[in-house]
Amino acid sequence: MNKTKLVSCFLSGRRKSISKYENQTEELQLNVLHKLICQAIHTEWGQTHGFAQVKDYDSFTKTSPVNTYEELKSYIDRMRHGEKDVLWSGQVRWYAKSSGTTNDKSKFIPVSKECLQDTHYRGGTDAVALYLGQNPRSRMFDGKALILGGSHSPNYNLPHSLVGDLSAILIENASPFVNYFRIPSKKVALLGDFEEKRERIAQAAIRENVTNLSGVPSWMLSVLTRVMDISGKTHLEDVWPGIEVFFHGGVAFTPYREQYRQLVTASDMHYMETYNASEGFFGLQNDLQDRSMLLMIDYGVFYEFIPMDEIDKENPQIVPLWGVETGKNYAMVISTSAGLWRYMIGDTVKFTQKNPYKFIITGRTKFFINAFGEELIVDNAENGLKAACEATGAQIREYTAAPVYMDAHGKCRHQWLIEFAKEPESLIDFAHILDLKLQEINSDYEAKRYKDITLQHLEIIPARKNLFDDWLKSKGKLGGQHKIPRLSNTRTYIDEMLSMNAPAKPENL
């Protein structure tokens, strides 16, 4: 029996456990909540919020408020300075550095040893289990996994305490089994300079038999492009004949799909989306033909949801998982085995089915455009761009969009800054198709676009090559899990990028 079949047999029991999601949702989730409460009952948070008296979901909601990062920040900072039993039992030594809030450049998300094991690593294992269940002829363990990660640094110089990208924390604590099948080496994987890291990964990877990839689509594409440059090959399967699957996450795959199809032309190449955020591992594609993901409900995460039409109310309606409706947009609220209690993660989701619960990521609670009542979310943007690309043959590398507010004549519009991997023959046609598609899938946008009375036709500005990378580099965020803000209700991001959009000068001038 080959190594891949051995691994698949070992994971078959886990696939059976996941099948229980179909009819045990409430039971599994309440078990998670009970375990979390018991583990944190003697913490400062647990004592303040009466965890000893929590007997069920209703009593939990009555004693525990919904929180944003700002509400938990002071607790987390004390934990980062070494205090024990604050939000979670014991001392939490690892902190995932995530994109910032209104008041701070970065957030620092606690990652406890329990969270590493019962959420993040379990999610990675389940991704392999579900993939092998769908692909019994897989030979992925005949070769190596190319896994991209970020970097980390000491946390306040406390012994054995680290802060950095979640991916770097996962690599730092990975088991010897994972390290045996992974490239690059830990030393290279954790380099802080992405450009140096990309070069060293590409140089090393072309000598290996890589069968699977894991990482953020944008950063992985950058590495693979360099691999192709060095190898001189036309397609990725010419470099790695055994390549068969890309486990991707972090950003929507839609803008990159066509570029990967051209890079890997093998008919048996697979793409599996994962939802592994700094705060927890939440979802996996359990059907590679269905873009929606299975919500993983027996990890160290208890889920609640706020309907987006309730989000700005003083006392919004909040429902547990078994209270959601399909086709409705929700903000996700989580309680985790790292001490994030009823925490608004900032992502929005829409359920496509129940029993088992499957969903798509629709955007961010803060990444949207609603300057004129149009309620444009990231999912709308991705679908609109997909339609425009399919119709014109264009390919997009990166993009962002923001409103242009009303001028003296009452004119306003959306402005899109797009870096094309392949430009359309006509930007006017591309913009027109995008605008029509947005009207088709978003009735609020359609109403505001009616006869150009409120909102005029959108504008597209082509970005120079590497503009978005240069903007991230100027922020010290090139590589790792850093993302471009896709939609914004203000012009802060797009104006910064537009100021950098002049063609880069040659280095020898």
C-alpha cells in the first residue's frame, strides 16, 4: 500500500465523524460551548461573567456581551505581557498579527496551545481527510507540499512567546510528520523579507517533487511565476509532473482562477478552498464541484450570527448556528479556545444549505461600499468581475474600489483601481459589463444606478504593474497573510495607491 492510501485509511474514521454534521448540529455545538465554558470558568473573564452559573446557550448570552477587538484589546495586551488566566486558562504564548482596526495598525489575536490543536491543526488534517475521500487515486504523499508562510518575532521579549503571521506560528509548531513532507525548510519559510523568501523557495522547489500547494493565491502565484522563470518551462506540470491540488485560502480565488488554469493545464488538478483565519479554522470545501464550504462545527469554536440588516442596531438579533436561514447575509460571531468570547470576527457569510451547514464568504463587515445606499459587498464585486473577465478575456491580479463622492453637480460614482494580468481590449466594454452584472445581482445598486440619477457609471483606472505589492511593501506588509482591502467606504486606501500609480522608474536611473 502506498503512503497516500495509508494516510487515507488512517483518516477514514475522521471522515465518518464529519458525516455526523448532517443531523447533530445543535448537539455538537452545545458540546463545544460547554467545554469552552468549563475550561475558562476560573479565568478573570469567566469569573466576571458568571461562567459558573452558565448552564445553557440562553444563560451564556445573558451573561456575556458581544465584543469587537476594541473591547478585548486591554485583556489581550495584559496576556501579551505574560499574565495568566485572563481570557483563557493558563498563559497564552502565541499571538497572530492581523490587519488593524480603526484605532490600531494591527490586531494581535491570541493563539493558545488548545486552539492550535483543536482548531487550526485539526482543520489542516481534515482538509487532507476530505480531499483524499474525494480523490481515492491521489498520490499526494508520494511527494512534497509547498507551504507558504509568513514570519514571526519575539513578543515583548518574553521567553518562548511569539507574535507574527498565523502561518508562521503554525509552521513553528508543526509536527515532525508535517515537516517531513513540507518544503521549504523552516528557516526559509520564516524569513521576513518576502522577495528573498520567494527567490530561495523557487530555487529550492524546482529540485523537488511537489504534489500539493498550500497558501494565499496571490502570494503563491508570485512564487510559482518565479519557479516558471527559473525553470524555463511552459506549464507547472512540466516542472512537477505529480502536482494535483492547491489548498488555498485567505482571499477569494475568483480573480486568480483563470491565471491558475493557464499555469496548470493538467485536467486532474484540483483546488480546495479553506477558511483558516487568525481567529480560527472555520470551513472546508467537502465537494470540489461546489464553491460553498462545510462549516466545521466540532472544533474549539462556538458560532453565532448577526443578520447584516440588524448589525447597526443597538440590540441586534443574534442567533446560534441552528437558527440561521439560507440565502441571508450574516456577520459571524465566535467564541474560541483562545479566549475570544462572542467576538465579531469581521467576516460576513451566507449559508447555501443546512444539515450539514454550508456557506460562502460574502465579505467583511467593514469592507463594503454603502456611500449612497447601494450596499455593495465583496461577493457582488467578485461575481461582477468574474462576468466581465469571462466576457472580455481579461485577467485580474489585484483590485480595490471606493466611492467618489458627490461633486458640485451632484455627480458620484464608484472608482475601481485594477491591476490586470491580461488587459481587456476595451476598458469601456469591461466597465459596462461589470456595471450591468452588479445591477443584476444587487437590487440596491440597480436602484441607485437607475437613469444615472443617484449613482453614475463606474470608473476603472488601470494600475501599473506591481502597484499593489508596492503599496503593501510601503506598509511593511508584503507577503504572509496580508490582504488588499477590496472595497472601502472611504478613499483612504485608494488615494494612497493612486498617488503611487505613476510608472516605476528603472532601478539604474
